[in-house]
Amino acid sequence: MGSPFILLNYKTYNQGTGQGAVEIARACRNVSEESGIEIAVAPQLPDIYRVASEVELPIFSQHMDGVGAGSFTGHVFGKCIKEAGAVGTLINHSERRLTLAEIEASLKAAKEFGLKAVICTNNVPTTAAAAALEPDYVAIEPPELIGSGIPVSKADPEVVSGSVEAVAKINSGVKVLCGAGISKGEDLRAALDLGSQGVLLASGIVKASDPKAALEDLIRLV
Ligand code: G3P
């Protein structure tokens, strides 16, 4: 298999807000350059332009809506995040759930604007359903393990391998990420050994006292 994809979600953590968003992105860019591993970040929406202006690395939005140009107050418009510097977006994160119709609309809009789409899911059946929509990635994250420090790749390996198998049957072009509690080299290694092509993670890196060192530890067994 090829090099894994690491997507770091900043959520609304203080450490990843404002100038902190830029500093963590620099750490990611440096580790990515040193290792050759693709690392992308998902800062808060108002920080996308700031990060894109100062650091060269792939940036994802934490959310986008399936709206076009027009009368949509308070929505996240795909064209706007693309022009701000994003190359992709999370859709349906566990902390930003959407209806099935909204997921489909958001994915359609992401494709229209040339944004990569990562649909987040919570179990094997929802992962299979998401894969049928043909996003670039699905990211399986059991909600109960998010932010727990207990890695999904060790606590619930079946949900990762089951998702990988389900997606392979539905659309082998869709890549599978897993997330929740991932922070150490062993966690990423276990995730890859279960067949996932990367990880979606947050607290273990964003809240670390030294995010660069935490990232170096994360990739040490790749
Ligand atoms: O989007 C990543 C996520 O929900 C996992 O969070 O803090 O368990 O790595 P965390």
C-alpha cells in the first residue's frame, strides 16, 4: 500500500485557533516534508484563509453545506472555502451531523467545486451507505471513542476492518480512514494493518504540548 493520509481536525480547540492554527499547520508541513507522508489540516472555517496564506499544505474545511450561490444566510458555500484555500472538506462529522439528503447535497456541491470529500461515519452500515455515494474518502469514527485517548484501531478493530471490507465490496475507489483516540505510532500502525489508508485525528496532536513531536511519534512506525 502507498503512503498513509493523515488529516488533522482542529475542532474548536484553543490551541488550534487563530495564530495557533498557523503554528500547528507549520508543524504538520515540516513533518510532512521530512517524512514524505501526506498530512492535511482542518482548521476552523474562519482560519482557512489565514492558514492557506501562510503555510503550504492541504487544507480541509470542517464542514460545508450543499448550497449554491444565492439566498443562503449562515451557510458554508463550497466556492467560498475553495477560494479561501481549502482543497477538501469533511462532511457529516460526528460533531456536525447531517441528514442523508444533506450529506448527498454537500457531496454534490463539493464535487462541483472540485473539493475532495471525506464523509464521516459511525459504524459499518453507515460507512457502506456513505461509500455508495462515492466520496473520495469515508472516515469511520465510533463517537464513544472520540477524544477518549483510547484508539479505535485497538479498542474496536472490527469496526475498522469491517468498514474496509464493506467499502471494498461497494466501491473500491473510495479510500477508508479511521479515527477516534488515535495519537501514537502504534495506533496508526494498527489502523494501517487493519486496511485503512490513513487516519482522521484531533486531540492527541492539537492539544499536545509539542505538536511536532507528537506528529513525529505518530508516524514513526509507518
Ligand atoms: O475528527 C477527528 C476526531 O473526531 C477524532 O478526535 O480527539 O479522538 O482524535 P480525537
